[in-house]
Amino acid sequence: MIKIKVTDREDQQQTIEVPTDINLNLMEVLKGYGYDIMATCGGMALCATCHIHILEGEEKIPEREDAELDMLDTLPDAEPNSRLSCQIRIADALDGISIQLKKNNQDF
């Protein structure tokens, strides 16, 4: 099990525990915990409705690939620590990261 600290859109914090033997991405886990993530594109890096900021542990997450970078470039609130949670696979290395959910891109 790994622990991920999640700050939602109302600045409420919760630490979630996630087994690492599942074949899911972070977006799917967050949805499973009841977070309001639209995931309109189904995890294909095409909509940015799963946009998050990495608050701690960015070095633990694999580099962004081109599709994710292209989508992040379209967001008005993208920061250097922005990621699409659908592009982050659950793995032992993620233990202890801290993330913040961002607005859905339809909210702008």
C-alpha cells in the first residue's frame, strides 16, 4: 500500500491508501475514492478534466509524454508542476506524494 495526500478543490485534505498491485492510473483511483473528476476522454490525455498539481514528490513521477504536454499547453492555469492524473500509473514510487485537484477545463 502507498499513501497519497490529496487536496480537493475546496482545500480539504485527505490521505488515501492505494494498493500497488492494481493496474490503474491515478485518475481512476481518485474517481474510485469519490473525487469529482469528469474524465471525459476516458484517460487518453485529450480533455484535461483530471488536471492536478503535484505539491510534493514530483521527482517520484515519470516524465510527461508528448500527449500530456500538448494538453497541458492548452490550460490557462497550467504550472510547471501540472500533470494529468490519467497519465500517472500507480506504482510503489508514488508513496508519499501530495497532489491538489485543479478545476475541470470546462470551468474556465
